[in-house]
Amino acid sequence: MRPETAWQALAQGPLRFLTSAWPWRSLAYLLSGVVFGSVAGFVLLVLAAAGLVLLAVAVGAALLLAVVLGSVLVARVERWRLRLVDLEPAPDPHRPPERPGPRCLLTTRLREQATWRELGFAAVSSTALWWMDFLVLAFALGTPVLFAMSPRDDPHAWPWLIAAACMVPAAPYTLTAWAGARAALTRVLLAPRDRELGSELTRIRASRARLVDAFDAERRRIERDLHDGAQQRLVSLNVALGMARLDSAPESALSRQLADAQEQLTLAVHELRELSRGVHPKSLTDHGLAAAVDDLAARTTVPVAVDIRLPHRPPQRVETTAYFVVAEALANVAKHSGAERARVQARLRTDLLTLDVWDDGVGGADPDGGSGLTGLADRVAAAGGRLRLSSPQGGPTLVHVEIPCR
């Protein structure tokens, strides 16, 4: 697995780690931390001191305001530097202002918790963190140099030379370990918090749920149109053909043509009925999940044991999601698994529906191989649940789904 952070890089084999770019990236991170931290600390300290001295006049308040906004800039640079030892970007926690202009921007920033958290980080970074970066660099790189510079003719210098030789290979580990710790602290303080992202994530989840509900409503409308409209007209036409066939002479050419037309129409009605079931089964709406899955199992070429025990019907969205998970899973069993038997089991425990679809086939199911499992996982996630797949080579395959029924 490709390491994404400095700490993950430390878990590699020693030779692989030492020949990778991570020690050099850690060195660059700490060196830039010393340079940037010292300069930023000096500038912010001067501005803060001048602002406090001149607080009696308007200039002092402006200087203190510049310290606050300067900490936002410091945090932005720190999030950019973080990419040296943490490949996952740290998102900006600030939201864009509602209106253009410096006044609205200033008001928005001063009201955000992230701004004051960044001010605290800038204070800690300017007064302590860059000093610690410097001390780690001095210990890891400077101490071996000092030991190596011990006089060669001094018999007491040899222990120091041996210590220097032992510390040289340890230096990359020391630098990378501290760089990883420094980066983890930076991410904790400067990355967006869950509560800052919570409202946006809630809106996204609600939007996704609305899309799924709208899609299901459209499927039900299409199913009703097929069942109550086209299918009924075809059935009426089939009856009319049967009546016309009775009025025709037996064994005549017209009678044979009417029989052929009636047979083709019967096949068309059957195909339309199957299509209607695939769009949204009427049995699911009328009788619930257990009856709909029983109907699926009866039409599957592989013997399927159904064990669905629900004390009451779950919410419509949950029931629809569970049905299509079973339908897609059983379709995969019939097409790809080579299984001799399958099993569907569902339980409703308080507010959680658990669903298992198992088969004894050859296994090796790949969600990225076009089996439809990725789409099912997205559909389950839209309902607030999760889908897990176990399908080793040689089988068996188990699709496990959990859907909350809130």
C-alpha cells in the first residue's frame, strides 16, 4: 500500500523507507517550518505589541485586527506545507462570504470559530512549534556532526565517534517521526471540524435522499402506467382476438393467423408483466418485502431459501432498497456464480434492517467488474446504510446490508 502520511511511511521496511522520498520530505517540512515559523512569529509579535501599545487610538485596533487576519494567512500556508508529509489535502474550513466586498469578508471571518482556532495555532506555532522543529533538526543532524568532529588522537573520543556513527541512520526516523506528529497536530487544529462540515453534509445527504425518493416515485408511476394502461389494453386485445377466432372457420387460414397473433400477444403481455415487475413489483407495494422476495426466488433459476422475519413493515424507502439489493444479488447469482443454492435472510432489530444474500458459487465477485454492486452500494448509502461484500475465490459469496429504519 502506498503510504499517504509520514507515519505510514515509517511502517515500511527499513530499506524501502530509507530509499524513499519521505525522509527528504520530512526534512523539507521541518526546515520550512523553522524559516516560516520564525518569520511569521516575528511579524505577528511586532504587530501584536504595537497594537497593544497603540490600543488607545484606532491604529492599535487595526493592528490587532491584522494579527487575527494574519493568523488566517499563516494557517493557509501551514495547510499548504502539510502536503509535504500528508498527501491528503486539508480543506479550508472557511466559508465564502455571502456578499462581495472587504466588509462582508471581515465580518464573516471574525464570526467563524475556525479563525480563532487559527489564531491560537499561529500563537503556538510562532512561540513553540518552530523551536521544536529546530531542536529536532539540531539533535538529528547536528549531534552526529559534533561527535564526528571530536579529536581523533584523543582515546576518549572513540565512544563519541561510535555514537555519531549510530545516530546517522537513526536521523531519518527521528525527523520523519516528529514531522508526522507535527502534521497530525496541524491537521487536528486547522482542518474543518465535523460540526463545521455537518450542515453541508446534511444538505448533501438530504439532496441525495430526495433524488432517490423521486426516482422511486417515478418507477412506481411507470409500473402503474404499464399495469393499468398498456397491459390492460393488450389483455383486452387478446380477448378480442380470441372472440374473433371463435367466429372464424376452424382450420381456416384466418383462424391460424388469429391463433398466431394471439400467441404473440400472450408472449408480449408476459414480457410486459416481467418488465413491470422489474420496474417496481406490485407485490412489494401490496404485500411487503417477504412476499416480493418469495416471488423473486420462485423466478430465479437457482434454488433460493428465503428466511425473512419482520415484526412489521419497514419504511417504504428501506423496503424498496432492500428489495432491489436482493433482486440484483440474485440476478448475479443466476448469471455469474455457478451456484447450486442460495439463501436470503432478513431481520428487523429495533431500528435496523439487516439483510444477507448468500450463495455457494465460485466467488470472486468484483464490485468494479460491472456486476451492479457499486450502484447498489450507492443506493444503500443514500438510504443511510452500508453494504459489505465477502466473496473469496472459490466462494461462498455473502452480501451483507444494514439499513437504518429511522
